Amino acid sequence: MSSGVQDPMCIFCRIIRGELPTGLVWQDEETVAFQDIQPQAPVHILIVPRKHYPTLAHVEDDAIIGRLMTTAKKVAEKMKIGQYRLVINTGADAGQSVLHLHLHLLAGRTMAWPPG
């Protein structure tokens, strides 16, 4: 699958297309944010690009990384979240379970360090 083209089998691409119900919290022309169905914190939002990139390593347009971060900031402001953690896992050994680039916004509890 070429980077940037939606994958018909990808669960996040299916959510983006509106084929699966989700707790949608944000959408614009380049990104979508929704509630994680297996939250790891009281607030756990996934922020994804509309274009399909399996991992961060597949991104050819660096601007999309900035767009994900900007969306995270807007989502936090909209939800009145003052403190949060942003995480991108790249690859199975790093904890990535869905092969569609996504940013985790975690909040609502004290975060431990180091993570993992």
C-alpha cells in the first residue's frame, strides 16, 4: 500500500470514512480525532491523518507531523485539558497495534516516567 492512500481494510481509515462508529472529538480537512476504545488513561484520544501512513517512518510530507501536533493542541483546548502527554508508537516493538500513523493524547492522571 502506497503511503498517503487510504487502505480499505485499515480500521482507522474505516473510522475516517464514517464506516465505523466512534467517539469523534475533532475533524478537519487533514486530521480526525476520536476516543480510544481501549483507553490507557481517563482521557485517551487518538489523532490520525486522513491519509494512510502505516508508521511515522512512512511519512513523506513532514508537514503532517506538525498538523497532528497542532490538532492535539486544539483538541486539548476544546476539551479544556491543561496537562497531557503525546505519544507516537512506531512499530510493533514500540507498542503500535494499528498500522496507521496516530498520535495518542493522554490525560486525566499522573503519568509515570520513564514510560513503558
